[in-house]
Amino acid sequence: MAEHLIVLNKDEDTISIVNLETNEIERTIETDHNPHEVIITPDGKKTYVACSLGNKLDVIDNDTYEIVKRLEHPDFNFPHGLGLTKDGKKLYLASTYSEKVFIINTETDEIEKVIPTFQKWSHMISFSPDGKTVYVPNIGSHNITVIDVETEEIVNHFPVGPGPEGVAVHPNGELLYVANQDDDTLFVMDINSYKVLHKRRVGKVPVRLVFSPDGKYALIANRDSSDVSVILTEQKINDQVRPWEIKRIPVGSWAGGIVFNTEGTFAFVANNKTNDISVINMTTLKEESRIDVGIHPDGIAYLKR
């Protein structure tokens, strides 16, 4: 199987397809304006790209790496965060400034439902590991919207820290991690009560948060300090088990999108202002190399097929 990175270059309206065997760009695809976020279907056949300033969703066939459809809607206003149901049949899209969530049928690539959040700047989409719940951080309302996947309805909003953006549920399904960019903190919350169990200081302006496949680590991209916080999710010390930042790894300027390979042995960080990708060895917890890509890379995805 071949391994590739799909890297969105925001300020040149392109995608770099990076071959991870050679760490070279294998192909460049032109997109609509300002490609921001990206997701690949579970079967690896299609890639969806939210083009935020172009107000379009580009659909790419991964066999040909051609854009096969451009989806538009009058209420696409900075379409951004993307997430897929476990079966891959539905795509959730957060439109930041229209403050709506769009549900898209991935077989027809048509919009089936639009859900207003009535919150300020609904920005990202994060699914629970069981696929039953969607969490939408609202940057301007300092809270998170909860959507039930079965009913496709909002069931709750709950407060977090100021400016939440990076959000993910631990693979154990019990803890929600929230990176609050306006005060440089991480909240670790009980998934049922929404109680903050732990609060941690991280780097400056944390914007993305992902877990390693085994849940051992959470990586947080800190945009303004140009580093990655490494959170050991279960550090054992003095008879206590707690999440703890054990390291900050320097990367390029304006760290953004992060993705792991399937095995969790490497993580890849898009550096917006140095126009490259940091390759982090998860055994040594060190930056191993850099891959040059296009201008202002941010959204990033891993494809193995």
C-alpha cells in the first residue's frame, strides 16, 4: 500500500499530494479559493476539501486526483470543519460565519440538512469514537454544540474556555479534550457531565488537537509559539494518573493541521508560515525532518491505499 499526505496550501489554492516513501510532492491539484480543511472517506476513495473563502466544497476522486464536483450553498460562509460518520455515508460541515452545520450525503454529494447552531463562529467538527455524537466548537460563544447523529438534532450546548477550536474525544470515549486558543489552555472534561477535570497550560494559541490512534498521546498545535504540546494522557506519578504536558516540540512557524499515520508511529504537522510539514517521530518525540509543500499549508490528511 502507498502512503500519501494530502496537504492544503491555503494561499495558492492548491493541494500537494506528498508521497511518504520519497517525501516528495507527487502531484499538485488546483482547488477553489482558500482550501482550509480536508477529510478522506473511510474507504479511501474520496477526499472532501472545504474552500473557505471560495465558499465551496471540492470533492476529489482519489483514483484520479481530479475534482469531480464542487458543492455550493447560499449559506456557505467560510465553510471549514469537516467530519464523517463511521460508515462514511454522511459528511458534516461547519460553516463558521453562517453558524450552521450542513449534513451531506456522500453517495450523492448533495446537502440533506442544514442545522443552525445559533452560536458564534461554529468552526470545527469532531465525532465521538462511537460515531454517535458530534461536537462543534463555537469560537465566539466560548462553548460547544452537541449534535445527536441518529436524530441529526442539537441536544446541548455547554461552556468551555475562551476561543475553543481544537476539540477531540479520547479513544476511550470518556474524556473530551478542548484547546482554548484565547487563553492558551487545555480542558480535559468528563464526557457525560461536562465537568472540567483538569486544566493545563499549553503553548500560545492552540488551534488543533488530535489523539494518537492508541490514545496514549494528544498533540496540540500551538500556532503563535510554533510548537506542538505533547500530552501524555495517563501519566502515572506519585500514585496519581493524570493528563500532563511532557514536552513541547519546536516545529515550523504557525503550526496548524496535524495528522497521524495509521500505526501512530509518526505525526505530521502543517507549518503555515514556513511552507512545510514537520515529520515527528512518536518514539523519540522529536522532529525528524521537514517536507516542503506549497504556500500556507494548513489542512492535512493521511491516505493509505
